[in-house]
Amino acid sequence: MAITAAQVKELREMTGAGIMDCKKALTKTNGDFDAAIEELRKVAGAKVEKKASRIAAEGLSYAVQSEDGRTAAVVEVNSETDFVASNEKFKNFVSGVAQQALSSNATSVEEMKAEQWNQNPAQTVDEALTELIGVISEKLSIRRFQKVTTDGVVATYVHGGGRIAVIVDCAATVVNDEIKEAVRNVAMQVAALSPKYVRPEDIDQATRDHELAILVEQAKNDPKNANKPENILEKMVTGRLNKEFKEVCLEDQVYVKAEDGKQSVKDYLNQVGKKNGTELKINRFVRFETGEGMEHREENFAKEVMDQIQK
């Protein structure tokens, strides 16, 4: 049976798959659209296996929150190239995964992938991912997600089109627009300055001892301190250590929008909370940066083009 260009176009519009994949599927199934769609899904599964060894460290991080401001979720979905991050189908999928995480009770990515896909209950999340891999022709993976629920208020912030996504959870007995704006401002702070802790007391003793040992060793290597005992050196570097810890603790960081350039995040929240008759205190934050801690792909576009030509 001869397959027409109109048939190929129709199947492509229905599935979003590539032209050649659509033509092959229709040819194999003698023009049966339902069978061709199933064939494309099988092809997508094969493509997943072929791409399994590729590096996927690009993609998007995204965060969403419930209407009542009490629950939020953040996700990271990876692709092989940053080009895919601007693909509307991929962006819609990532947004959908974030909404899935928001409504899910799953405690792992694998559990969530086994759930019914919110956007199409006839599929699981994993099946929707596999189908998208067939359309985009790159390795894609849901790397991680985190859901936060609070009795106070949460705010989310997405920076750089999806490079960084943040949730901030604050204790508050009053929730209004000014409180919500303040918590969102703190989420922007987290995105910009990447704190490691909420407050100094959250830093474990092992980390403190490790950082102190490094600074003491540096002091020992200074000829000016050649004859000073270690306990004196420890006292000398304590101020420097406290300053370094202050820079990585969210509450102690200088608030990025402070008019005087001195106000801390903690003082900013105290000011807003007092004005609104509540204590506004940070419970926790979550910050996802796309591809952090992952091996990144080395691009060689010339080789990719040649590989495609030779196929």
C-alpha cells in the first residue's frame, strides 16, 4: 500500500513523531493509524534503550505551589542538550511533572513514574516520558523531585528560564499578600546566593571541625605564625570561620534588596512579620540547579553532523 504525504502529515500531527518514523510506521502497518501509533510507541521504547548510555545533564528545573500557599513541589528533568530546554513539548512536560509531584504521595522518582499521568490517565508518567523521548529523539530523565507541605506559607521561584528552581517554607500565623511577597523575595535570595543552611546552628560539628582545621592549616603555612601554638591559631581564625559561615547561612546573609546594604534576611523577615502581627521565620528551603553534581556532555557538533550523514 502506497503511503501518501497527507497520511504522514496527519500521523505526525497526531503524535509529534518525526516524518521518517511516521512513514515507516504507516508502511509497516499498511496505513492503519491505530497500529501505526502503537508501532511508534514501540520505536520510542527502542530509542530509550539506545539512548540509555548517553549523558543527560541539561534540561529544566521547575517549581509550583498550591493555591492555598501551603504546598509546593520542585522537580528536575534532564535532557542531553540545552537546546531541548527551549522545546515547548519538553517545557510542558516538565511543568506537568511538577504538577504531578505536587499532587503525588510518592516518595521516590520510580514511585511517581509508576503513577497515572495527570495529563493523560491512560498512561503512566513513565509511558509519557518514553513517548516524549520518541518525539524529541534525546535521552530524557526525571532526575529528582521534592514536595514541601507547611502550616505556614511557601513560595516558589524559578530563575533563568528553568536553570534554578527554589521553594522557601516559612512559619507564619498570618498570610497575606505582603507576607507572600516577602517569602518569594527570600526564594529569589536563595536562587541568587545559594546558601547551604538556614541558620548557623544547622551546621553540624563535623563540618565546623573540618573547616576550622583547613583555616588553621592555612595559618600554620604563614611564616608570621611560625612560632604560635595551635590553640592560639584556632582563636585567630575563629572570626574568619564565623564570617564564612555567615555567608552560607540564609538568615545571616545580607538581604539582596536591602536599601542600606546591611540588613540581613532574618532582620528583613522580622520587620515584615512585626508589621503584620506574626513571627515570620524560615523553616527550610529547597534549591535545585539543573545538572548540578552531574557529568556534562562534551559537545562536538561537527562529529554529530558527520555521524548523521553516514547513517
